[in-house]
Amino acid sequence: MGMLQHDRIRATLREGHTEIRVLLIHPMASGREQNKMSVEAVSSPHFIQDIRCWRNGEQMLAVKCGPATAENPYFSFQLVGGESGDKIKVRWVDNIGQKGIVEVKVN
Amino acid sequence: MTPPIHSQRRAVLKQFLSASTLAMVASSGLLLPQCVLAHWPSDAFTAETVEDVLLALMGQAEAIEETGVKFTVGKPTKLITDGQSVTVEIASELANIERVAILVDNNPNPLVMSFELTDNVMMPLKTRIKIVAGESQLIAVIRAEGKLYKTTRDVRVYAGGNA
């Protein structure tokens, strides 16, 4: 902590496909986290449920997540084809309605 | 008031319960991937067994085949010291993949995540998940052209994740 942390996205053109890498900053709390000093749960569930990816406005992928997704979720996947200048957008929504958007242009 | 009435009530309740359970199973089985795509499938994420997850998430599909899916777990692959963040990579040569699910049988809720793919997405997929302490089976299931494909990997985790 202490450092400014924010969602990050990279889109890299490869031979015949575009590689997308996304890192989202989120606690992904299942509500089963415990304080070492007590047996009471210290958190209530707070986790991203839905992540979607668009290329130039067309939806490519949706990921449904449960609380067993690791803290600060990381994903990498490949889009077929693609060219320099494509707009990649990723949007997430969590179980309490918070959301975020990250966008990048393929270079 | 009298025992017969109570027992009747019980029977009615029982019937109602089993009927609603059946209805749930039927509707989940009939749900097309298109319908599920619109919202978070809570019945699949709260299910407590691998079978229930697959029924809720994958609907009716032909028999599961144990081929066609490859995956890599953790670095190094066999011993996982930190169950809070385990790298999983899934690859497959299958065409027309509609859905990829990652499950851990001993997590409180086995379903970890579900990818819904369009034709524009290619493997491999890579992500990080939580796995509880001890020995578990990590399961990757792919639905492609109405068929299910599954791969299982045994993992042993020293410090468990709060899955």
C-alpha cells in the first residue's frame, strides 16, 4: 500500500493475434478472511463479478468471477487478428456495484 | 392441532421443496449460454459440489471427454506454497469454444471463474486464483459445440487461500 495503485492494461500486436493483459486493483474479499488474533471474519464479501472486453466497440469476452479469484485479478488472453490503433476497452463491476474502465490502443 | 394435520403439512412442504428444486434444475439445464451471459450466475458460484456447478453453468451437454484441454498450474507446477495467488494457464486446440470454467473441488464454492468467449478470442487464457490448503483437484472444463471437455490436475497447497 502507500503507492498509488490503479488498473492497468496492455495490448500487444503479435503474429496473427493481439495479446491483452489486464491487472485490476481490487481486494477480491471472499468474506472468509480472518484476523490472526481472532476467529471472527474481518471482511464482508467484496469481489469483482463481471469483466468484459471490447475491441472497437464489439464485445469479445466476458469473465464471471467468484471470490476465489486472486486479489488484484490478472488476466491474459488473445484476440484473433487485430491491427495497430484498435481500441481495447475493459470494464469491471463488483458485487456492491463499484465499477471501473480501462482503455488502451493497440500499438 | 392434531397430528394428522401436521404430518399433512409436512408432506405438502416436502412436495413443494422437491418441486421447486426440480424446477430450478430444469431451468438451469435449459438455460442457453446466451441467457446466462447477461448476468452473474449466482447458482453456479454458490454451488458446493463440482457436479452442481457444472449442471448450473454448462447446462445440458453431451458426455464429458477427458481430452482437448491442457493447462499449466503454478510456478513451479507441483508444489504451491501460496494458495492466495496461483497462476493457471489454459490452452486448447478445440474450435468454437463457448465457455471455459476453472474449478477447485475443495474450495468452499468450487467454481472460481467462467470465461464466455466469442469467435474472436483465442487460447491460451491466463489468470491467478485462490486455492484452499491441502490437496485439491483443479479442474478446467471447456464447452465447445455442445460438448464438454475436462482436464483435472492434483495440486497440494501449503498456505491456503481465503477462497
